[in-house]
Amino acid sequence: MLVCKFGGTSMADASSIAQVVNIIKANPKRKVVVVSAPGKLNGQDKITDILIKCHKTAKEGGSCKEVFEKVKSRYLSIINDLKIDIDIAKELEDIRQEIDAGASYDYTVSRGEYLMALIFAKHLGFAFVDAKDIIKFNADGVFEPELTNEITKRALENIAEGGVVVPGFYGSKPDGSICAFSRGGSDITGAILARALNVELYENWTDVNGFMMCDPKIVKNPKTIESVTYKELRELSYMGAGVLHPEAIFPVRIANISINIKNTFEPDHPGTMIVPSKEYRRNGRIVTGIAGKKNFTVINIEKSMMNSELGFARRALSVLEEHKISIEHMPTGIDTFGLVIENSNIEGKLDSVIAGLKAVLNPDHIEVLQDLALIATVGHGMSQRKGTAAKLFTALYNADINVRMIDQGSSELNIIIGVDNKDFEKSIEAIYRAFVE
Ligand code: ASP
């Protein structure tokens, strides 16, 4: 059996939904289907975004009636165009009234997936299972993976064979109220079902042919990644968010299930396989992907003999903890210690952090570098291959880029470099060309 999740573009209108039906029918193993709410369509907003507007209008004391018409007409035209034998007029009116009566944000946004799954189950002749009955959060809105796994297993074991459609994106708290994942969360729902049913593959159908080796806004037509391990993808997560919710990896990773990112509009393209490390097959390329992000701050701390000073790093990190700042990387030297932090994490706190570090470390010198971009060049075991680093740094040297920081994770999975923000795009381009062409 397979779990297939279809994203918003796949569910956008009757013609894309007809395409989804073809995909499902093409393989009888496609019995567990997770859907997103209809996405953007020729200038019309995503249903989720329209629902957010409805919630805002109601919260400000108005009625969402007018905005909700857009939600209504999208679903009604899907039902009409596909000639689906379902009457959702009452369902729509109830939801509209609930929103006007002050329904929660999570309830409101979840209705896009709920309605889509209801309609699509009817169209396919599959059972509809409401996510609120199987996906569980605690009272604080924290997802409960083990409880969910037990409940989902029990609920779907017998009916999955005949086919089920489950709305993505949400679940419920112990009091029964709806709780949603963060945006794009239907990917997580699919992964949860894949784990619970221990399926052979989780297919995630979207509108692109998988992950690209780097950002196509920087390098024109980069190659698609054929295969990437969960770990590599975590290292590349700076770039992956648009294609797959980063948290979707965790449930399938526990059960060693691979994810196949596929394109609904080009179903014969193999897409990208996300696999456990043990299933990794080298395709001859050293580098799997290159991803990065701008706007980091580096605090460099220098102190002679810091390597023999007990508790030095702990004290430095405690200052960040007190300021509720998480760190991205920690490059170290024998007498130096760097803290790499996203600018947005340290905004407004830099002076206080520096004062705190001076007080607990008594350093010889502290230097702050700003406007640094980080770039991760990721590939399984690439550091064991001779010449990888040489190639990377030669490419940067030839492109006249000054490398300001180097960090190689001990996982031997990646080499991370820091360059000036202004050199970000140029660096990615140079690294890509060195390894791919
Ligand atoms: N519809 C939700 C969103 O737009 C969830 C999803 O599509 O996964 O974020």
C-alpha cells in the first residue's frame, strides 16, 4: 500500500483533480490519500489564505459572508464540473456561521482541507476519515506522535484497503478542539499515516519535479536531485521548505519509509526519492545539493588557553540560553570560539549578549561579524573523497570570493562556508558549476 498526499495546486480545480484521479487509478496500491485545500488558481487566492481573511474579518467584528463566497464558489464549481453527487450547502453555511460566531483560527483554516477531503472521498468512492479523530495534539497544541500512531493504526487498519481520504494539516486537542500544524502541514499528515500503516512508500505529489540541486532563482535550470537521504535533506533544509514541510521527515524516518516527491502535472518524471541512509545509492555525483541563507551574525571570542579552561563553552552557551537565542553553528579554534546566529534571533539583544559573554568568559577579545551568508554544500560521505574541499575552495577563489568562515560537520555530510551577504548568489553559482558541469 502507498500513502499519497496531493498538494494545493493538485487540488486547485476540476481539471487538476481529474489528473489526480488518473494518478490514483493508475496504481491500485494508492489507497490512502491525503489532500490539501485547493491552492492558487489563475489569480484566485489559496483557499487557506481566503479562510485566514474570513477569520480576520470576523475577529474584527465584521461578518465574513462576502469573503466566504469565494470559498463557496471554488468548492461548488469543483463539484459541478466533476459532477460529484454531494450536497455541501449546509456544511458550508454551518462553517460560515461558526467563523462569524468567533471560531478559532485553527478551526477556520482547517476547513479548507476538511471540505476538500469530504468532496474528494465521495468522488473516489473512498471512505472519509476526519483528521480530528486520529491526529492528536496535547492541550498546549504540541503534537503527540505516539498516541497519534496508535490511534491511526487502529482506525485505518481495516478500512484502508478499500481506500480512504484524510484531510491534511490538522488534528485535535484532548478537549476535541481543532489544532493545525504550521503552514504546509498536510505533508506531515501524510508522513504520519505512512508510518502508522507502515506502507512501502510515501508519495508526496506537488507541482514540481522534486528538489533541485540549488535555488533556480540563482542558477538557471539546476539539475533535479534524484535521491537524497533524510540526513542530507535536514542539512539542506534551508532550501527545501517550499517543496516539503521540514517536519514531514520525522514520522517516516522512524519507520524507514522513503518519500517520493512527484509532480502531478508530469507524473512520469521520477521526481526525488528521500531515503534512509542505508538505502542510499551513489549516482556518481559527489554533491547532492547546495543551499544557503543570508543574514547571520558571528560572535568570535578569543582567549589564550581557552582549550584548557573547564566549562568555557558551557558558560558561553548559557549566556545565549538566558537570552533565548538558538545558534546555527559553532566553529572553533584552539584559542577561538565562534557563535553563528541568525540575525533575526539576536536582533535587539546583541549588546546585552556581548556584555554577558565578557562577564562570564573574561575573553582577550570579542569580535562581531555581521551580514554573513551561510552556504551548505551537502553530499553523503563527500568529505571522505579526496579533492572535494580543494574543488570547492578553488571554485570560490576563481570567482574572487573571500571565504570568512568554514565549518565541516563531523557527520562528514557537508561543508559550510560563510561569505559576505553580497557574495551569496555568486558563491552558490560557483560551487554548482564546479561540481555539476
Ligand atoms: N492548506 C495549508 C496551507 O496552505 C496546508 C497545506 O497545504 O499543507 O498551508
